[in-house]
Amino acid sequence: MTADPADDRDLLLAPADRLVAEVERLRQALAEAERKIAELETRADVDPLLDILNRRGFERELSRSLAYVQRYGTPAALMFIDLDGFKAVNDLHGHAAGDALLKAVASGLRANVRASDVVARLGGDEFGVLMWNVDADRAAAKATDLETLIANVRADHGPASLSVGASAGAVPLSPGAGVAAVIDAADKAMYARKKGRRG
């Protein structure tokens, strides 16, 4: 009995089909792994409690912004905000209460800046706001507005209605300045504001 050439073709095609299917499966697995890696890289720049940029993500964004200011001369400013009286909230009501208050403050900040501005948590009770198309006077006025906003934020925790104050300092982004220098200048402006308000 003579072998059917079609049977020989099927035997040859079966391994090729399996190879093509395996390549496609590996391609899909690679695409899924790349998607997960991109998601993890993004999450590494986000504060898990507040769902805003953390210091790492903010410094990366500030670095890009400084390069843009250097190249195009677009006015921008950095605001450094420190919550006043936050430690007492944690001490008296516990860290869950402090977390609730931080969430309320972050939400208030996001709702009261433009979509192009960037809000981040720089440390425990410290926030940064990167503002575009503002001069030094407008940045200082916005800092005062956000101090008032934060003072009016309330977070309910059990029977307690929690609030804090805030001190905010703002500095313009200078062409050629470095990330650390700008953050340090904004931090100093915030401390000067805090000292002035206490005085």
C-alpha cells in the first residue's frame, strides 16, 4: 500500500503548527509580563496610602520640569507644605486617624490645583505641589490659599472631627537649578512661613 503524500504533509505541519502556537503563547506571556513591569514601575512612584506621587516620583517629575523650564523659559514654581499639629493627631487618636486626615488633605489639594499641577507626598506629613505658568507672587498667593484650605479640611474618625493647620512656602523654578536645591529652597521658604506665623 502506497503512503498518502497528504499524510506526510500533516506529519511535517504538526510540529510547525505547535511551534507557531508556542511562539504566540510566549509572545502573549511576554506582553503580559511587560504590562505588569510597567504597572510596578508606576506604582513605585506612587504613595500607596494617598494615591499621589511619592518623593521618588515627584523628584523625577521635578527634574523633567526643571529641564523644560531651562529649555523653554516657562514659569513654574514649587510649593513645600508641612502640616502643623499632625503629630498630636497621631498621638491622641492613633495612626488610623492620622491616615484618614492625610487622605482628606491629599484629596483637598488635588481638588484645588489645576490638572497640569502635580501634588505629591514628600514625607510623613509633608507635601509638594509643582505649579505651572505661575510667577513668584501668584505662587505665594496660592500657598496662602492652600494653607486656608487645609485648615478647613475635616476628617471624621469615630466621634472625632480631625483637622490640622499647614505652613506652605513657594519658590520659582530657576533655569539651571538642581532638584535638591529647589526642594531645599522651598523647604526653607516653608520654615520661614511657619516661623512668621508663630511669631
